[in-house]
Amino acid sequence: MEQQHDDARPSGDDAARRGARPGARRDEVDRIVAAWQRERPDLDLEPLTVFSRVDRLARHLDRARRTAFAHAHLETWEFDVLSALRRAGDPYRLSPGALVTQTLVTSGTMTNRIDRLESRGLVERRRSPDDRRGILVELTPDGLDRVDTAMTDLLAVEARILDTLAPAERPALAALLRTVVGQFDD
């Protein structure tokens, strides 16, 4: 039988190299990186130590978000559209083009989403007061209630996830992620 070495805590040098705090417990990514290091010591595995964790976190966030949105009887894509309208402020309306820009989908996809949201009574199409040919998408009272419920539930779930960090660490993490994500937003 193979003997397992449970190095629950990486050495200070290993912890620093992997971005872990000294004394932090090992996670699945540490095990994956160690296996790759054993098999391919010629590779610089530092990106894996970051992005495997980002990927795993994204999967956990996706599950948590779906659960939070389910309470408001919304799918993730529905929340995306409704929250864009909610952020626009009273009277909670935007053009389909503005919704495309904010949600990063094609105009065809947005038309389909607006149709589906309208059939559920969550949005209405209105004529633009500034352009007789233009259409605006507006939240209904039910859409407003649902997006507000979903946002409240989402923030509660995400706050619990961040409880593993000290309050002073959260702005630093947000700033680092902003830097990495910024290259794609430009």
C-alpha cells in the first residue's frame, strides 16, 4: 500500500511561491500543481496556481448565483438583463443596443431574451420618446421586484464567500482582479 504524505501545510517557501499564506491549508490546486511539478519539472506552473483557483471559484460562484437567482425564479441570463435595466435608474429602461453592450451578447440573442422576458411579464417594450422608430425595454413592477430580490440574495451569498478573507484583504483582492480583468475590458 502506498504511503501518503499529508503535508497539510506547505513550507514557507512553497507557500510564498504558490501565493498561499504561511500556515494555509493545502487545496486541490496545490495537489494538482504538485503532480504537474513531479511530472513536468521543466514547466513554470505559477499561472496554474492562480487561474485554476479562479476557475474553481467561478464554478462555485456560478452554483451560488444560480441558487440565489432561483429564489426569485430567475435564470442567470434573465438576471443579467433585468439588472442592467435596474442599474439604469428610474424609469428602468434602456435601448436593446445598450442592453447588448452591457450584457455582451449579440443583438439576435438580445431580441430573443427580450421576447422571453416580455412573455413572462418582466419587461415591456415601449416607444422611445426621442425617436419614433426607436424601442426601449422597461422593467415591469414584477421584474423590478424579482431583480431586487435576486440582488439581495446574491449579495448575501457572495458576502458569505468573502468571509474567509479579512475585511482589509478584500479591497486588495478586488484591485488585483481589476488589473487582470482590465486587459480584456479595454
